[in-house]
Amino acid sequence: MNAPIPRILLTGFDPFGGESINPSWEAVRALHGRRIGGHRIVALQLPTEFAGSLRMLKAAVREQAPAILLGVGQAGGRRQLSIERVAINLQDARIPDNAGVQPVDEPVIAGGPAAYFSTLPIKAMLAALHAQGLPAEISNSAGTYVCNHIAYAMLHLAAKRRGMRAGFIHIPYLPVQAAQRHGSASMALADVVRCLEIALRTAIATPVDRRLGAGALD
Ligand code: PCA
């Protein structure tokens, strides 16, 4: 019998905050079923809801037992693809989630550590994207809304599950969204998809991250 193909669970979110699309889902769904570096990608749309997203994530991780778990979310206004370094154990919502829930200063996981670092090779991913001429940065905050919540939950699950690495990437608006917002920063869908492919390929090929300076002064 052939060994099963290891899985990558790649998540995006549904639209929120008055938008009619979420670029994270548009990009992630384009990769569903694709084979990358001997792994099969399974795309999953999470609701932009604190409780609902966590429930769905846990069920999918149990079912898929992925080797790599990568969350993707929209960060409107960011100028380039942001590879998140850290997720914090905090929910502080400036706007209600899609279920109308707006937690303030509550933990993602009661009793969990204050923060987790990404267990994907973020510096190697950054270098690979730059080498392909794609704009990307390391980000030291995934915010305090549903994306940080899911990034934290992914890393919490990964901390308990041997053989599973996890991380999170924020992406800018698509051009069609930026056009409605006085030309806010944006990235074309095809470029986002290419970035995700390169990031995943690099993650598979890089068990130990490179030591490259990519810190921030602010
Ligand atoms: N972005 C939001 C939640 C869903 C999404 O795509 C965030 O950055 O928290």
C-alpha cells in the first residue's frame, strides 16, 4: 500500500467589515487540491467569527492531521505580504465579528501561554519571496481580532501535536477593493497565490529556519 500523501491545511476567511470578498479565501481556494513538494493542499474557509472559526479549525485538524497548517487573512491597508512571527493570547475586537460578538481583553485559550512564535521558517520564506521579486515582510503583530485568534489557536494545537508546524500570513486588499478606498495598497490575486505557493514550498524544504536579520525598529 502506498503511504498517504501528507497534507497542508490552508485556511482563508469569509468577508467581514462590510466587504463583499475576502482575498484570503480567493487566494487559498485557488490552491485547493494542488500538490506541492509531495504534499496535498486542502483549502478551508473559516468564518470571521471567534468561536465558529475555532470550532471549525479544531475539527479540520483532527480530520486532516496536516503536516503544515497555514492560516491566511486580509489585513486591509498593509502594503505587502506579511509573514506573522507571533500570535498573542488575546482577543480585543474593534468591530463585532460576523456572529455579532465583540470580546474585549479576553484570552484565546484560558490558561494558555501569553504568546506563541510561528513554527514555520519565516526568514527562509521571506528570502524566497524576495528572490522571486515579490514584496513581503516579517510582521511582529497579527493584531487582536479573529486572525490573531486563529493564529494563536493553530500554534496552540501545533504545540501539542508532534510533526505539525503552523504559521500565519496576512495579505493586503485586492486591487478591486483598493479601488473603492482611494487607492489603498493592494496586491493582485495572482501574486498572492504565487507568494503562498513559494512560502509553502519553502516551508516544506526548510525544517530549520535560516538566520537572517528582518527585525523592526518600530
Ligand atoms: N482578517 C481579519 C479576520 C479575518 C480576516 O481575513 C483579521 O486580520 O483579524
